[in-house]
Amino acid sequence: MPSKKPTRESARAAAATSVLAANRAVARKVAVAESCTGGMVCAALTDIAGSSDVFSAGFITYSGAAKQAQLDVSSEILETFGEVSLATAWAMVAGALANSDADVAVAITGIAGPGGGSEKKPVGMVVFARGLRGQDPDEYFTQRVQFEGGDRAGIRHAATLFALDLLQPDKDALRPSEDIALPAA
């Protein structure tokens, strides 16, 4: 009998369950700042019963104004670099840590499509940041990922899984990284 491919929902549930268990084991709280995923990471975590001992806060900041109001992202960063940029993701994760009691936070901003892309920032470009409370902000992990070959749902799903993986304690040593390309799920 052929193996059944996991559904997107089951893949998110498995990733979220793993994140919660791993952070619970080290007595850590997590926070998430989302833009293009629109709350999918927060939903994946809070769909798991008992997540409240690990999940601290979620910020769904789809607009630039929301990023400024909820996460203290400066207008200078948004005007200079744009909403989909390493600087904005970095500022979002800093804001998530500053505005929560989380020990680790992840930020996601990107272009899920089908429109809105450009030559410099094509559809599928998603930018991530990850920071730890007390970490030198210059050492926050930031990375641009080009999710290729997927539609809006696939890009958002792939970005959600990537963000969940970044919340794992074994990612604590990550530092700013090179751009990469991955298939959209």
C-alpha cells in the first residue's frame, strides 16, 4: 500500500507539536510576528491543546501601519527598505520580543502572490528573522527565501513550516544568512 502524503494541515500540526514540546522542555516561551502568513503560524501553535504554557504572543501585522503600531517598526525602515526586507523582518522580531514575554521570536514578511511581486521582490519572496531575548540584535538570524513553483496557498504553507522550524531550540546558533531558494509546498 503506498504511503499517504501528509496534508498541509497535518504537516503544520506535526511541526507545531514539535515546536511546543521542544520549547516546553527548555521552559521557553515563543512569540510570532506575521505578515504574509496572516496568522497561520500562530494558528498552528494554538491549535494544539495546552499551547498556552509556551505560546506567549502573536502579532499579525499585514500593513505597514500595523507593523509600526504593534511592533514599533520605524517609518524610516519601511520607507527605505520596504515592507518585504531584511531590515523590516529584523525590526519585526525585535518588536515581538520587546512587546511580549517571549524568550524566542520569529518574524515573517513576504509576497505570497499571485500579484504584488516585482523584479527585485518576486512573488514567493519571504523574509524571516529570529531573535532570542538578551541576544545582541546584530546577531539576530535573518534570511530571504525564494519559495518557487507554488501558488499563494503553497507559498504561505511553506513559509509557515519554515517559521515553525526556526522556533526550535536547536536553531539558537543561527546567525544572519545568505539568500536561499526552496520549493513551495
